[in-house]
Amino acid sequence: MNGFKKKAGAFFRTLRECFVHSLVPLFMYLAMSGMLLVVIGRKADEAGNVAQGTVLTASIICGLIAVAYNAVMAWGCGGTHFEQLVSGNMKRRSAAELGSDLTITGYKAHKEYRPWKGFVIGLFIAWPVLVAGLLLGNYQAEILAQTTPKAAGVLIVIFTFLAGWATMPFRYLNAPHWGVSATLALIPVIVSGVFYIVGAYSRRASVAKKQALADRKSAEQAQKPKKINYGGLPGTKPKKKK
């Protein structure tokens, strides 16, 4: 039973770590949805129509900004988690070879690098798009009928900001969009997963380069000629021959 609790605790701590690292990219997608909503609102005419070129241009720019920020954050997270993996390997090696528990400040087992963690972070970022595309898209009429106008309005506003980058372009282009919008949820999943792995391997290469440089300097230091001790008293030097 204790073993089960320990594994369950480690699992939920890992999920919490992935969720925490998804919040900042999710906020950027939210910000870009808000910016897209503002741009489209300003360019709309009195009937609420917007030129297709405006919608496409604004959507692409806002989407690229959000995706680029997502990639940078996933890259940094992968590098940080790789450092935790190195620390964990040192602790496990110490326990196996020396039988002692090595104390490393700042080390947390649930923060170690695992290739699948980036994709889990992406899923946390993508869930609003999945809900907006699959649930609200297919059952929007039933949801609106079963809720008060105020509650329905709040729900629509929330998901417009959380998933607007994937739903608003198709809505204003008058295209069937819910299925396509749900498919766009794969973008943050793929971007987070790939750049998380890339960030880990980038940090690995950086650590290996620094280690190779340190080894080379150590080898050069060892090859330097050593000073000869002539047996003089401390602070004295041998007399030079004229």
C-alpha cells in the first residue's frame, strides 16, 4: 500500500509539474486570441463583416507569435529538466556504488527529463481548443438551451479567449470550422513535445562541450613543465651561473 501511495504521489507531482509549465504558454495563446479579437473587431464593418485578407493575416501573425513563444518555453523547460536528470543520475550512481544518499540542492525527482513530458504539457495547453471544437461545436445549441443566457455568454467568452486563435478565423470566414479547430489542437502538442526534446538535447550538447573544454584545459595543465625544487630554503632561489 505504501508503495502504491508513493507511486501515485510521484505521478501526480509529475502531472502538476507539467501543468505548471503549461500555464505561461497557455496565457500567451489567450493573449493572442484577445489581440485577434480586437483586430477583427476594429476592422469589422457595421454589419460585422471583415475582409478575408484581414482575418487570414491577423490570424497567421497572432498564431505564429503564440507558437513561437510556446516553442521557446518548451525548449527552456526541456533544458531545465535535463539538468535535473543529470542530478538524479548522480544520486542513483552514488547510492549504487557507494551506498550513500547524495544530497543535491534543488533536485526534485518529478522534475527529471522524460521525452513524453513535453507532449503532456502540450495537452494541457490544447484542452480549451479540444473542448471548444468538439463539445461546443457539436453541442452548442443544446448547451445554450440548457443554460441561462448569462451563463452561456460567460462560457462563450471564456472559450473565445482560450481557443479563439483556432476558432475565430474560421468563424469569420464562414467556413465549417469546429472539426478543423479541434485538429489545430495538435499544434501546441507537437510544438511543446518536439521543442522540449530539442531543449534537452541542446543542454546535453552544451554540458558535453563544457566538459570537453575543462578536460582539455586539465590536460594542458598537466603537460606544462613542473618547477624544480633545488632544496633551497623557503623563499630562496638558486643562484644563476654567470
